[in-house]
Amino acid sequence: MNKIYPSAAEALKGIVADGQLFGVGGFGLCGIPEALIAALRDSGVQNLTAISNNAGVDDFGLGLLLQTRQIKKMISSYVGENKEFERQYLAGELALEFTPQGTLAEKLRAGGAGIPAFFTKTGVGTLVAEGKELREFDGETYVMERSLVPDVSLVKAHRADKSGNLQFRYTSRNFNPAVAMAGKICVVEVEEIVETGEMHPDSVHLPGIYVHRIVLNKHPEKRIEKRTITEKAGV
């Protein structure tokens, strides 16, 4: 089975549609599938729900889909770097399911493992728990969280072999393996493709059984986030 596609647009052809649930890897701008996000924007699909730790920035990553109003709902942990996200949310134009970061990671991991729901203490007594089942275990209250299973997952890896075995690079691994495992269909963007068997088994971070389509992006932009501080007079 050939998993390699000539472009990001071709890799998404026939599998994306209006109203789908998408999982998108990355943490901030680190390890985001930037070519696949741009191709998703260009596909013109609408009314998407996007699962991602972050919501991109105004002109990059998922921010591109927010600019074109293709996302109707975000399931995220941190959204503080996108002014357009803020504007749409405060104007009632965008729905948000705000999720603690560890809970979001576990919702994806559990989805990939075939576990439909789990209990956690995180969020008990807060807005996070509103409307959810609570249960007591050993005298402690826990909230039930449903797992996440995206229709399509968009993932970034450093290297893939032709069977779809993946190797991630340093911290860009972040949410990508969990997003890949959870998706019904997983599309991966990589910087290098090698022959099957060329990667040492110990270098494989995610087996190819989870990967359906691969696209090569040799030279991603890889924007870097930098901390800035306000200079104070006299300091």
C-alpha cells in the first residue's frame, strides 16, 4: 500500500469534508503540520471542530483557518497568542471547549487506545466539571471525561519510512503521537522519507499502523516563539 502523496493538497483529497472533527499536533508553533494546515485552508471545508493544544497565531498555524472562519469550535488548552481567536470568541462567533492540558492529552491518548471515557480529579469544583458526571472513589470526587477520536488527524514528524513508521525530533514530539493514534485517518507531514527498514527499530517513536498518508515538506518555515519583555526606565 502506497502511503506517500505528492503534495499536502493531494494527501487531503477525498478525506476532508465540512463539519469534521480534526486533531492537530503541535505545541505552540513547535511541531505543527504547517503545510497540511495550509492545504486544509485551501480545501475550503467549513464548520470544522479543531482539537489542538494551541490555536496558532494570527497569521500562522491554525490561525490561518480562524482567519477564513473555517473553524466553528476549538477544543484547546491554551489560546492566548491569537488576537483573532480572542475577537471571535468574545463576539460569540467561535465556540470553545477549554480543557486542562493534561486532560486534553489523556483524552487523545485514551481515544487512540479505544477507551471511551475516564475519571480524573482535574477540574472538579470548577467550570470544567459543569454538566459532566461526577463519581466518588475512595472518598475522593472525580469527573468523567469523554475521549477524543478525530475524523482526521494532522501530524508533524521529522522522518518517516515508506511504511509510515515515524521518528519525531526533540520537543516537537509533544502532542503529535497522541493525535496520530487517536485519529480515524492520520495524515503526516515529514521532512525526510526513507526506505522501509532503514530506520533503526529503537528510533521509531510511532509505528506505521497508525499512519495512513504521508507528505514530504523538506523545508518547513518552523517559526520560533520568543519571549519579549517590556523595558523599564532606569533598569
